[in-house]
Amino acid sequence: MGLLRVFLALAVVAAHQPPPTGLLRFVGGQMAVEIFFVISGFYMQMVMASGRYVTARDFYISRALRIFPAYWLIAGVVLLASPGWLDRVTQLGLGPSVLLLLSNAILLLQDTTLFLSGNGGTLSFTANVFADPLPLHWYLLVPVAWTLALELYFYMLVPLLAKRSDRFLITLIAITTIARIVTYLAGLNSDPWTYRFFPFEIALFLCGMLAQRFHARTDWQSFPREKLSRIGWICLAVFCLSGPFRASRTAIFLLAMAWTFAIPYIFELTRRSRIDRIIGELSYPVYLVHVPLLYLVMPHLKQAFPVLGIIPDYFVLAALSLATAFAIWWLIDRPIDHLRHRMLVASDHGASNLNAPESRRQFES
């Protein structure tokens, strides 16, 4: 599923720097982000079901090590490359500046900057932040990192949700989806309500959890490999060509939710491929780094190398993002993944000295 994840990241890149062809533009940034949420739910259910984490604390530490190092690296570079950023933030007033400094540091609450205005030096609710004269999201060091706040909220709930029944998850999906539709009908049917409001987006994470449970219960040994391959290519084709059918934000959400049925097959098709796994590791840093590269590096790069002017900007940005992502993975994420692995091994060793039922109860608490 690594190739799909990189494809989604490149679709988000295309949302900020449109390519000359319509393929990735058909995908759309919103749909790519929401399919990421489904995939995240799939993987979190999988790691919790594996028993790798003896306690919820182990899970939280592992997720923090996965999310924060690359983010802090990129945010720190952007901060150094943006002289005057701190002065501009502190001039906004106490409430807005505290929120922005805190959210840029710990990721949490970055999504709230899309629902709040700093106009007048105080924090106030705004139903349409993109019509606001002083949108707080302008001051996010890594503009796309608001999605990581939603991921972190979900991670906080994973140890509890992973133990709940399918019926409970389906009920929660139905409640949040109905609330979403009612909110749209009430008039809040524009960005940021369409895919940045966590109480609505959690339905997609939960769909991913159900998809993983379906995968775990399926006898894949008797499933023809050729059929898996056909399903994978059909899903990719539908994904790329679904643009004309995404006439509304609700349609995009429902199409993203429909990937619940495709992801188990795609995962099974690719899970034994080490190359696919390595490719997938690049999706997170590509997603984080492409906007800073677009605004801080691309203008200077084109001045230094005029020959790049004959290449569409999207392809230059995509190649630069992939190269930078590989460096971040090799120098930052890969060593930290080794640390996470050693942490899990040590935790498993400690748990082996405990009574097994007692250890399981500790995990479930």
C-alpha cells in the first residue's frame, strides 16, 4: 500500500502546484487527505490487534516518535528561513499568539486555527476562515500539518476504540456522518467544515479500523492472486477518474469512505513487498515538506537553474519533494524507527516476566 500512499501525497502536492495534466488534479487534495484518514485507521487497528504494545503509553510514545521528529525538523527550518515570523505572531495579541506558538510547537490545536479569527487581537469563532481578514492558519509553519492534529486526536482514542465491537464503530460512524450531513444542510457546507473538523472526520478513521478487521478475518490463502491484482488496478483507475463524480463535498467524503472496501485487498496485494514498504515511508515527509519547498526553495532554484523553466513546476516540485523526503527518511525516520523497534522489544521482554492475563489487563486499562 506504500505506492498508494505516495500517490496520495503527490495528489496533495498537485492541489498546491497543479500539474499540466488532469490526472492528479482529478484526485483532488480533499479526497487524498480523507483516504489517508482511512488508511491511518487501518494501520492503527492492525498494530493494536498485533499486541505489539503492552500498554497504551507504549503506543503513544511510538506514535510521537513517528510524527514529531520530521515535523520539528521541517518546522525548525521554516522558522529559520522566515525572519520576523515570531514578531508578527506576537503582534497579533495574547490569545492568537499563545494559540499559534503552542500549536506550532506541539501540533495539537492547529486545526482550530481554521475555525478561529485573530482579528482585533482576540480569538473569535469564524464560520468561514477564508473570508476572514486575519486567518490564523497563515501563521502555521507547516501549512498542511493541521491534518496531523486530527491524527493525534485519533491516536489518543485508538487504545479505547480498538477494543470496541464492530457494531459500536458502525454506530459511531452513522452518528457522525448524519451530524455532518445535517450541519451541511444547516448552511455550514464550505471549507473548513468539509474535511477539517475532527468530529466529522473520525468516521473515516473508524472505517479504516473496520477494513482492517475484515482483512484479519479473511482467508487470503485461498484468494487468487490474479483477482487481487485486478481489484487493485480497478480501484486505482476509479480513484484517478472519479473527478467528474465529485460534484459536492459530500460526494467526496462518501467516495473516500468507499475505500473501506478496497484497502484490505490493496494491502494484501502489496504487504509482502519490501520496496513498496520503503516507498510508503516517503509519503509522510513528502506531504510535510512540499509546501515549504514550494515557497522557500522553488523560486531560488529556478533562478539558479534557468533550464528548469522548460519543465512544468509540478514535476520539479514533486521530484524535489521525493528527494528531500528520502533524505529525511534515511537520516531521521529510519534511525528513529530502529529506536521504536528496540523500545517494543524491550517492552515485550518486560511483559514476558509478567503474568500474561495481568499484562493483557494492563494494556486494556
